[in-house]
Amino acid sequence: FNEINRMAMFYVRQGIVAVAVDNPGYVETSDLEKYTGKKIYDVGTLTQYLINMDWHYMGLAVFQSQQILKWMRARDFIDPTKIAVSGHSLGAWMAAYLAVLNPDIYAAVLNQVIYSWHMAAKVRTKPDSTGVRPPSFGLFYVIPGWYKWFDNPDLVASLAPRSLLFSEGVPERDYELIQKAYQIMD
């Protein structure tokens, strides 16, 4: 899936070992393709089943990524002190969670806008002039009870002092929070 794995190919061309991971329920991890012979990704239903079982999509995705990380650390050709994680969109958040759970991860590249989802959800509930609300974030982003404690800018700030790149912007107030965390961690 060359078009999907562009970031991994970029790293490989730089001489870096890259492992491309499909999100659960997508591409090679979708059992629906096996049964139908078509590209069908019903991540919404998978996510709903996980929530019904008192779990969530991010938990499954990070569990999967932890197993891949364990495999990577056991490879002779990978320096375990220089492992970086990178992801786009939904994959960026899985990379961030993986980095939070593994303080030995060297760096994170998050190709996603970094902003408060709690605040965005409040704003997005306002209907337009026709009475239609914008679509909510996909259920796969939901971790029940998450926003009672912290939000995505807090998660990214917790990566300090490791190398961090986010490529799609961040609101100034959230950038200041992340910047402060990096200043505190010198």
C-alpha cells in the first residue's frame, strides 16, 4: 500500500529502518477484506463493539503497537535507543500514546493538528443555520472519561524533553502549554 505508507518509505530512503503499521480494522488488519474480497473498513462498528466490551479502539491500537515495538526491540538491526514513532491523523495519536507509555522512545513525529478535543467538541455541537450539527469526531478517537483528566495538548506536553515534531499546527494557547513543559524539562 505504497500511497498509505509514504512516511515509512521516506524514512527508508533516508537509511532508517521503518515499520509501517495499519490501524486495527484497516487494510491488512481488516478481516472484512478476507471475507468479502473488497476493501471494506467498518471501523465504526469495530469501535462500537470494543466500547460495548468496556474497551476502546485506542486501547486495541496501542496494544497492537506495543507488540510491534517489542518485536522491533528484539531485532539486531534496530538500535533500541533510537526508536522514534511517527504517524498521520489517527496514527499520530497512537504514536503519541505509544511514546507516553514508553519513555525510552527517542522522538515522536505527529502529522496531525494538535488541539484540545474537549474544547473542539464543545464548539462543534453548535448547529449551523439549517439546524444541522457538524459530524462528531469518530468513535475510534474516544477514550471514555479521558477529558476529565487531561486533553491532547497535555498528552503531547508529557513527551518533554524528547524530540518532537508536529507538522500541521497548533493553537497558540496549546502551543504555549507544550512549550512550557519543554522549558520545565530543560
